Amino acid sequence: MRYTPAGSTVADVPPFTPEELAKLPHNDAAPILVASLWLLASLATVFLTLRVYCRFLKRQYLWWDDGILIASWVCVIIESAIVTHTTKLGYGYHIWDFDSSNNLDSLILPANVANTFLVTGAVWSKTSFGLTLLRITEGWYRKFIWFCTISMNIAMLLSALFLWTSCTPIQKTWDTDVKGSCWDQKTSAYYNIFASGYSALMDFTLALLPCRFLWTLPIQRKEKVGAGLAMGMGVVAGIMAVIKTTKIPAVLSTDFADTVPLWCWGNAEISSSIIAASIPMLRVLVRDATSSSRRNSSNSSFYDKESGFISRARSRDGGAGNGNGNNNISNAERGAGNGIGNGGRNGNGGRNRDRKGNRARSATVAMGGKEMG
């Protein structure tokens, strides 16, 4: 009997002798694969649901970052369903245990579709976090975030596109009986390693970038630390992406069971990205639940009644307006440049503090805070 890997012809692969076959592993990885995919998808669902719940609880509209994150979640659900379907076709068995009555090509098309959703979901989950950061940053921070987000999308979406364009005609991508030509598999694998590695780098970059920016905002140090830790959870997604990258060479294996860990770590990357993007909102929910009085008096939570969930909340204060600096009253209301008591200030100083106040409000709104009153 001849045992052939997916995409190969019988003539390309020598047969295993009974002695050689007895020494090979014969486990079925499908149960572990399916359990891992749906456990990760369930965790992502819980955190995303809580994120959306917090938006409505705080009387905020869903914004683009929420919509793209939801689209990313839809991608991971569809991908998990397709991969689960492939296990019913024999995916998970080693090539030497694969039922020869099944057509190996029947696995290729659904696997390619699932991989497209996997890559798309991964890049959209990171794009969502990038859009969140754009709402609370300005200056060179915004330009750098735009660069990271756009370049990452280009790199990852090309990876998904090459999956379908690597063969001529395209049908040969999933049907090995079609006559034509394909790229060297190593070319695609090497590019995928680059794209996945670059995506991991962007995870670390976008996760750590807010730390420096948040430190300049006029909010309490404890708020800075808490917000920084919450938004820095993207580091976990970066770690998942690094591990996934190390599994990509498995696509060159003649045994398609070797690619099972790649699916698991790919889903772990998306799910951790969704969870990391949702945690900042949950932090506000926990804070409000444990300290309602502080929530009502906090000067770091704002909500714009006119436009709801926007990128720049309207400013009502320019910093401290009296002796102890606790009254959040706008520079216009206090009278620009005429100083009252120990809180007097000139017009330029008030405008500078107004800008800082706007940035602080944008940061807290992006993390689920609401303006009181």
C-alpha cells in the first residue's frame, strides 16, 4: 500500500514497510485540535461580549474599533467551524493512517478558506487595537500607529492572497489533478514567516506604546499604571504570534498532521488579541463595581452627551481652577488669563491644559469611562 502526503502523487512517495509503519506514531490529533479551537473561541466570546456590554452600560456608541473587533471574532468562529469540518474528513490523522478511500484534495480547499479567515481575523484584531490607540494619541504617536497598522495589514493580507495566487491556474491551488505550475513551497513558507514575525513585532509595539503616552496625561499615577497594564496585555498576543511563527515551517512537512499546532497557536493569537483589546473596558467595569462613590466623583471619566462615543471628547476644563486644583471648570468659564485666587492662569496656559484634559478624557472614554452630568 502506498501512503502519500497531501499534494503529492503516488509516484513521489516511497511505501512504508510494515516494520517502518509500526515505529511511526498513530495518534489522532483531531479531538485536541477541536477542543482547543472552541475553548479559545469561547474565551474570546466571553470577553468580547463583556466589552460590548460595558459600552452600552456606559451609554456609549460602538465605534470602528468595536466593529472591526467583532468582525475579527466572526472570522475566528468561521475558521474554527471549517477546521472542525476538516477533522471529519480525516484531518488530524497522520498521512500513513489517512483513509485512502478519501480524496486528500478534499482537505485542501476548506483548509485554504480556513487559513484565509485565520489571517484576516488576526490582522483585524490588531487593527482594532490600533484604532483604539488613535483615539487617545496625537502628534507623532498617531503617525507611527498609522504606519504600524497599515504596514501590518499589507504584510498579512498579502500572506492570505498568496495562498490563492501561488498556482497557475488558481484551481490548481486546491486541485492537484489540474495541470499547471505552483511556486516553490519554501517561498510561500518564508514569506509567511516574515509576515507573522512582523505581526508579532507590531503586537509588542502597539502594546508598549501607550505606556509612554499615558505617563504624560494629567491623571493619577494609579490610573496611569492600571491603564498601562490593561492596554499592555497585547504583549500576550505578541507571544502567541511568536510561537505561531515558529510552527509555520511545519507546512513543508509531508505529514499534514504536523500542522495541527499551527492552527492551535493561530487561534490563540487571535483570541488573546480580542481578550487584550477587551480588558481595558473590563477594568473600568471592575473599578465602578468596587467603588461607586469614587466613580461618581472621579475626574478621569467622561461622556460626551452630544455625540456619544467619539475620538475627542469636548473639553470642559483646562486644569486646576482653584487653590487645590480639583474643580474641573473650563478656561472659558473661569475667564482666560485673569486668574482667580491661587488658581489664576494666563490664556496660553489654560489652552495647554485644555489639550491635556482632552487627551485624558479621550483615553478614559476609549477604555470605557463616561463623562458625568
